[in-house]
Amino acid sequence: MTSPADKPEQNLPLWVAEQLKQWIYTGELAPGSRLNEAALALRMGTSRGPVREAIRILTGQGLVTAVVNRGVFVRQFSLREMLETYELRALMFGFGAEHASEHLTEADKLQFEELLQGMDEACEQEDGSRYYELNLRFHQLIMRLSGNQRAQAAYDDYVKELHLFRRKYFNAPGNMRRSNIEHRQIYDAIVKGANSKARSAAEKHVLEGRQRLMRSMDV
């Protein structure tokens, strides 16, 4: 882990937030566990100020939640909340894919191809962390190309809420490869200007992802 002494003081809260995210994603900080500012500051070799700011960042990202008179805890989602959020995310991603061709440039096409190739390589290397990050960028690119900033912000909120579920189970056998096949179907429809097909493929992709997640969770 990089030492906090190597980070400019103004970047410390962001650095601490990234460390906390990694511990949450790996389960080192389990859902429902309480965040102790003093203990975390001691562990990271910082004062409590950067830890407090980092916790505020994670609260805004939906990864932790504050409970009055009790403290701050790693977010716990019910199965129902997860399923409902996936449904909303599918609708929003379908909207983004339907309108993406309206703003698509040659530079965007190149970026899509690089992301798809990178995800293929991550599949071959069974690198779940790399695939997950490239997958997020692929989805973000489509939402940016929708041209609707409010839709993009709403979609980002849904993605943040699902991080705790998705990151843990994302690299189950076969999940990444099937996911990227679906990515290519969405991209092909966008490039061809087949807007309705792009929307349908995007919505199906998210809902299929939900099913893959549930199978991995043995639900």
C-alpha cells in the first residue's frame, strides 16, 4: 500500500477513500461493519481529518451509511433493493444506448474498440479487476453519448449502489466472457444506428447481468 506520506495533503482524503473502497470490495470491511475513525487513522498513518472526509466521500457514493447516534457503517443492501435497482439501471442504460449513435464520433468508435479489446484480454487473463474497470468505462461512455447529463448522473448513482454486490461476484467463471459478447452486440447496434435494437440489447444486457449475479450468489 502506498504510504500517505507520499501523497499531497490535499489528496489525502481521496487516497484514504480509495483504500477504504478496496477493503470494502474485498470484504475486509464487511457489509454492516462500523467504521471507526480513530482506528482507521491509526492503521493508515494519518490524522482523523482525512479519514472523516473520506467517509463523507464514500457516503456520497452509497458505499457507507450514517446512522444517527450509532456511527457510520458499510452499506447493506437487501435482495429486493438490489433487484429494484437493476430494473431502473436497465431502463436508464437502454435509454443511453438508444441515443448514443446520435453523438457518436470516430474517436468514440476507437475508444469503444480499445475497451472491447481490453475486456477480451482481461477475459483471457482471468483478470476480474481489470475487466470490471473497463466494463465501467464502456457503460459510462454509452451514457455520456446519450447527451443527457441527468440520465448519466442517475445511472451513475445506480451503479454506485450496486458496487457492493457486483464487484464481489463479477469474475465468476464465464460471467466476464458472456458480458463482453453482449457489449459487442450493443456496440454493433449503436454503430449501425439501429437505435431500437441498441436499446433492447442494452436493457437485456443489464438484466442478464442481474441473473448472472443471482446465480453466482446461489439465489
